Amino acid sequence: MTSRSAFPTPPAALESAKRVLSWFDGIPYTLLAIPLRLAVALIFWNSAMTKLPNWDTTIALFADEYQVPLLPPEAAAYMATAIELIMPVLLVIGLLTRPAALVLLGMTLVIEVFVYPAAWPTHLQWAAMLLVLLARGPGKISVDWFFRRRLLGTACK
């Protein structure tokens, strides 16, 4: 036979839940921003790495499958690859994080609207991560934080 005291009483369970929630609330944003920056950077960096080995195939992909409006396939390929090479590096080191996130958010929107509209669940995830970085910045472990603190005299969260 089990006694009732083996199970937490409702007030004790509520206190435990409060402690757990308080612990989660105490996680610094900086610790959350690092994996966000790395995850988004990896997505776009890997895309660039698939384009570089065979440029003729990349141009054909932009001409036949991607078909971005208003841009010739060669220009679109160069622009996309440059964005996918430069912006991830900026995100990883936390330099110009908000502008980089904005550029990648724009690229995600173009991909969603004109290239792969059926992939909206994936693009929504990318956009969510990018929006957090856009709104909250890179966190304290970043070049942005160093410059902001040194040049503007303001601290980041």
C-alpha cells in the first residue's frame, strides 16, 4: 500500500513548476543566440557549398529550376552564392548580425515565393530564427556587442 505523502501535494507541485520555469527564464539570451546564429549560418553555408563545385550545373539550376524573376540566371546565381558565402560568416562571428539576418530573411522570402513555395514549413523555421536575430541581435558573444559597447556605450542583452 502506498501512502499519499509519496506524491507531491498540489502546492508542492506548483512550487516545483515555478522553480523550473524560473530556471528556464534565467537562461541568458546570449546562450540562445549562439545556436541560432550557427544553425542559420550552416543552412546557407551548406547551400553555397553545393553550388561551388560545378558552376555550370549551378547556372543550369538557376536557369531551369529556380527561375528567379527579373534576374538573368547568371546574375541570380552569383548573387545567391555570394550571399550564402558572406552572410553565414557574419552570423558566426556576430558582425553586422541584424543586417545579415535581414538579407537572409529577404533571400528566404524570395525562395519561398518564387522557387519552392511548397517548402513553407522549412522556410518558416528559417524565418523564425532570423526574426529572433533581427529583433534581439547576436548576444554578448559577438563582434557586434563589442563594437556597440565600445562605440555607442550601450550594452546588449
